[in-house]
Amino acid sequence: MQLAQQVKHLIKKEIILEWRSKYALNGVLLYVVSTVFVCYMSFQIIDKLTWNALFWIIMLFASINAIAKSFLQESKGRQLYIYTLVSPAALIIAKTIYNSLLMIVLTVIALAFYCMVFEPSKDIDIFMYLLAAVLGSLSFSTIFTMVSAIASKTGNGGMLMAILSFPIIIPVLIVLIKFAKNAMDGLDRSVSLDEIGLLAVINVIVMTVALLLFPYLWRD
Amino acid sequence: MTELRIKRIASIQSFKNQSFKIQKLMHKTWWKILAAVLVVYTAIAGLLLGVPRMAILNETIRNLYFHVPMWFAMVVLFTISVWYSIRSLSTQSEADDIRAVESANTGVIFGILGIVTGAVWAKFTWGQFWSFDPKQNFAAISLLLYFAYFVLRNAIDEEQKRAKIAAIYNIFAFPMMVVLLFVLPRLQDSLHPGNGGNPGFNSYDLDSRMRMVFYPACLGWILIGYWIYTLRFRTKILENKHL
């Protein structure tokens, strides 16, 4: 019960901090919008395959930028203060949940804007595509939160973040792109059950491993 | 008379000592001898014994004895690496950390050998060295995971901190490697046997003649990999002592 309380307070703290500065939200939104714009100017018309791949590549970089800050930007003093107050499990759960919320909001906005600029194909199953986007943002946030915690412990976190997270995220990205492609072609929903299951399993595994490992990581 | 007896007893004693030493040596090294014998056997038998005649494969089917055992050895070594990473988190001992990194190092060597032997095989059967087959790609990506692990190690100077953080990344990355190597290839079409409607090797052409060589080859290469890893571990320990 205490854990749930701690998690709740930590999430509240993150949201309040974010709402005060609106730095991550606005920054990443601007990033997504300008990237989509640049892509529009350079591509003009794109086919279905590129439409899907481009969306996920944009989201990949946006989410790395958005989530990298979750541990990298905390000052040493504040981290120490938080560590004295809460348990490590509460901290990693809260960060992951907060990042998932942030990513889901971002992805939905980005998807809407992306659809506005590049017209999606006619037979897109929008519900399934949204599901893919939500599952994608969940997987991105579970993996990147832990990697950013690891990267923050080294001297130059920003560069390591990309190196460490790309090989880990590639399997997830492959499944996601396949799932989203199925949704875009308007295939029957039962076709994508394999991918949904696999993504859920990966998320559960990553979350469990992160929960087990974070207590060892947080203390210097 | 007594002198002679004493001499004889002494000689028996020394013989016993000698044989005990040999026994002890054998006890420690029997698996190394076994590994060497098995690998030499597979090299000779694999190239000389009869194999099934297959349409496109022809004689390249013999590469099965060299290409596949590399992956087995790699997976075994990576598993050892993760095991010692988990241990080093709780024991905090330097030896466990060195074991983890050296087995990962050896595993990467076997992974590269697996990719190279596979690429040569692909050249003769599929027409080109790299045909962007899912299994080829995923194997390359899983090697990238371990390169990232080494980069992470080099980025941290303080030894205990490096041991801890690298161990955490290693454990975190291992399930992803399992997904990459064992789950994802099953979901996609591949040129490899056993995928995308291609019959698996065990269904028709891994007949008893090939099994006679294939299984010893796997065991032999796994043992050789383990041997290389122990050698690397011991030299590293010695190097650290002399520093």
C-alpha cells in the first residue's frame, strides 16, 4: 500500500514539474512537428510502406529525446533527496508510468498531425493503428526509462543513451512496424494477435527485469 | 638388503605420486582433451564422410558441422556471461565481473565466426554473402547489443561502478537477445531451413550419418569456447595481479 502511495506522489510530482515548465511536452512536440514538416518538404508524396516506416522512425527519435531526460536531467541533490524518501521500486514504476503517459499523449498528437500532413491510405484500420501507437509508446517508455537510468550513471549520458538503446529497441521496432503495417493494410484484426501478444510479453519481461535490477543501480 | 628395499619402496612411492599427479591432471583436463579430439574428429569426418546429395546444397552441406556449432557455442558463452553478471551484482567480486566480460568477449568471437561461415555458405547457396535474411540481420543486431555492452564498459572509469552498471546492462539486454535470436525469426519468412515453408534440416537430410558428426561438433565447439574463455579469464587475472 505504501508503494502505491509513493508511486502516486512521485507521478504527481513529475506531472506538476512538467506542467510548470512544459519543457518536454512542447520541446518534443515542436521536434515532431518540424520533423514531419521537413519530411513533407522532401518527400511530397509517399507510398504506404514509407508512410508507416517514416512515422515510426520519427516516433523513435522523439521518444528517445523525450525519455532521455527522465533520469539525465535530475540534479544530483534532488536525486539524493528522492532516494532518501522512497523505495527504488516506487521510483522506477513512477518514472515508467509517467513516461508512458507522456509518450501516449505525444504519440496520439503526433499521429494526428502526421495524418493531417501525409494522407493515410484508404483502407487503414484506425483503431488498430491507434492500438499500435499506444503499445509502441508503452514499449518505448519501459525500455528507454531503464536505459536512461543506466546511461545517467555514466559520464556522457546523452550519446550513450542512443548507443545502448538502439540494439535493445530494434526487436520491438520490427514487431511494431509489422503490426502497424497490418493495421494500415486493413487486414483482419486476428492477424495481428501474434504481434500484440509478443509486444505484451516483451513489455512484461522488460518491466520485471527493470524492477529487479533498479535497486542495484540507483545507489552510487 | 634393506637399502634395496628402501630404494624399491621409494621408487614405488614416486611412481604412485606420478600416477596420482597424472590422475589429477586428467581429472582437470579430460574435457580439454575431449574438446580437441572432437573438433579434430569433426574436421576430418566432416570433410571425408558421406553426406546426403541435395540439389542446391551439394557438398556445402558439410558447412552445417561448422556454421551451426558456432551459434551454440555463442549462446552458451553469453549465458555464462549473464550468469556471472547476476552473481557479480550480489557478490561484488572483481573475478565475477572479469568472467562475465571475458565470456561475452569469447561469445562475440564465436558470433562473428558464425556470421562469416554463414555468409560463405550463403554465397554458394543463396547467391550472395549477405541477402538480408531475417536471421542474418538479427544475429548482427544481437552482436551490436554486445558491442554496446563493451562501449558502456569503456565509458566508465571507476572499476566497481563499471562492474555494476555493465552487469545491469548485460542482464537487461539478455532477454532481448533471446527474443532476437529465438522468437522473431520464427515469425518471419527466412531463407534458412525450417522457416517460411522451407523444411528443417532435421526433417530430411540430417540423417544418421550427419548426426554422427553434427552432435560431436556441437559439443566440441562448446567445450573449445569454454576453454578459450577460461584461458582469457586466467590471463586477465594474471595481468591484473601484475599491475
